[in-house]
Amino acid sequence: MTAPRVVAVDGPAAAGKGTLARRLAAHLAIPYLDTGLLYRAVGMTLLSRGLDPRDAGAAAAVAAALTIEALARDDLRGPSADMAASRVAAIPAVRDALVGFQRRFAAAEGGAVLDGRDIGTRIFPDAPAKLFVTASPAVRAERRWKELQARGVHADLATVRHEIDTRDRQDATRPVAPLLQAADAVLIDTTWLTPDQAFQAALAAVRARLAKAA
Ligand code: DC
């Protein structure tokens, strides 16, 4: 499958890939899709209907009926959404049901920046530009904790770190589409980078890849 101007941004939780991907999309003037929101919306739709996010049948049905409007729910950030998303994301039928949504989104505009866990490995294996954005678990936990503080959500750093470790484990060890760096992805380790430095490194890598593919 050829996918012109698809930029795949994968990486673990709280690595800063969302900020980076949004900024890349604005810079390249192409749409941006945070694919974590799809799994979050499926998880929270189930919870709000009193259903278990591990219920594969119900989760797949919700995923198949997902609309772009569901991504605007105001309860998609926070610990319950984090965990519900990670649970539904491990269900093969949910992932299958969301493949088309992601490919249609990018095709509709002739390209897009998508961030997630399997964009470069599964959704767009032929994407011309792929990044794998990561940072040490300690730095990711601290960034997530500061983000929560800034939103007025009380949490302690040790709990945030534990949640990040649990989600990393769940996302990286699930049998279906585990979090994995694509062989042809450029690694951006943001542990010691400012957001600006990370953006410049990402932009240089994406420009080089897009130019090569043109
Ligand atoms: O990127 P995020 O933290 O919003 O993602 C929420 C959960 O959804 C995460 O635990 C893993 C899952 N996810 C996934 O499996 N595949 C994606 N493309 C995006 C997210």
C-alpha cells in the first residue's frame, strides 16, 4: 500500500509523541490523528454503559461503530481512560475494527500525521516517514505527573510511575500489535531533549524521509 505523506509516530506512554506529532502536522499543514483517542473512546464508551473493557464482543461492536465525534468526549484523559484504553487495545477484534478508521482518515486528506503504538508497523507499514519517540520511564513518569498537576489532578509520582510501567508492560507484551519500533523508524529519544530540540530532530528526520520518497 502506498501512503503519500503519512508520518507515523509511535512510542510508549507519555514520551511526548502527541506534542511532537501535533506540531509536525501543523508545520507540514496536514491533519493530525491521535490514535490513542480511538482506544480511549472505545474504553470509556464501554465503562459509561456499565460494560467491562475486557468484554471482547462488546468492545469490538463499539469499535466498529466509532465515529470521529466520539473522540471529542471530555472524559478521555485520566487514569480510568488510560487503563480502559490499554485493555481494549489488547483485543484483536478491536484493533481490526479500527484499522479502516485510521487508513480512511489519512487517505481523505492525501496524508496525515498519526501517533500511536503500531502506526509504522501495522497501520501504515509503507509510510514514507516513521519516528519512534521514547524517553526513560522515570522522565516519562515525571512529565505525566507534571501534566496532571498542571490540570489540577492530584496524583503522586510513585503511582504515576507504577501506572506507566504497567501500561508499558501491557502494550509491549500483548500478542497482537505490540508496541515495537519499526525497523525503518528513526529513533528520537527525548530523555535529555527540550520539546524544541525534540521537534527539530523530528522535523529534520521527517523532511529527509519525505524528500527521499518524493
Ligand atoms: O497514546 P495513549 O496513551 O493515548 O494510548 C492509550 C492506550 O491505547 C495505550 O495504552 C495503548 C493503546 N494504543 C494502542 O494500542 N495503539 C495505538 N495506535 C494507540 C494507542
